[in-house]
Amino acid sequence: MNLKNSLINKKKYLLIFTVIIIVDQAAKFIIKSNLALYDRIEVIKGFFQITHVRNSGAVWGILSDHPGQWVSLVITGLSIVALVIIFYYFLKLEAKCTFELTSLSFIIGGAIGNNIDRVIRGYVIDFIDMYIKNHHWPTYNIADSFITIGVILLIISIWREKCIQF
């Protein structure tokens, strides 16, 4: 199957990851436009707040405090390489593998959303701040949520060792 036919057969998945990118970027724009860096809005007391932070590191802010720009450049480069590999598998999957295509669409949409930030700004805007008392989960964003859900779905698919259809 050629690239054009592969994309035509998967247009609903292209729509899924496009919507994820748009929603992610819109949310980040709203946060950046309306909250100063480190400002917060308490949503559910003792559990959830919106906090504007910047992550120049990897997942969960790992290496974000490292001085210099090389860490951000390496992370951006590695994430783009990973995205290309994931998109390759997305194109190779048969259209009947809906579960896997959905999971890859979530991962691709989230990865592109975060890579847009990394390429344009040099950091990712995070704002979803979940916590219980003083115990905080690292702040994340919509793209991170979709990447996580996509990876969980992909693990389920691999564990089942077959192409799951909805």
C-alpha cells in the first residue's frame, strides 16, 4: 500500500491527532495569555489547581533545572526521532487495527503538541497540577495526558498480541 492510500484509509486517525494538537495548543495559549509564570488557580481545594510552569527538560521535568541549552536540544531531537518512528509504524499498520491506530494517534498528537512548544519556545508549557496536601504529581499538560493514555493502550495491545478492533 502506498503512502497516499495509507493516509486516506486512516483519515479519522489523522483527525484525532490533529484535534489533540489544536486543543493542546489552545489550552497552552490560554494559560500563557492569562496566567503569569508560576501563578495558580485553585480548582479543587487540596487536589487540583492550574499552575503555569515551563518544562525545558524531559518527562516530569527531569533535567529541567540543568543549566545550558544542550539538554533541551537533545530532548527535542530525541523526541522528534521518536515521533518519526511512531509515525512510520502508524503508516504501516493496517486500517483494521483500530485500537493500535487510536493509541498511536494519541501519542502522535501529544508528541507533536509538545514538540511545537519545544521548537518554538525551547520549553513546554505545563499547567495541570494534581496533588494531595503537600504531595504533588509533576505538573503536566493535555499533550502529556494523551501520550500517557496512548502508551497505556499500546501496552494493552502488545500484551494481547493481536490487532484489536473497535
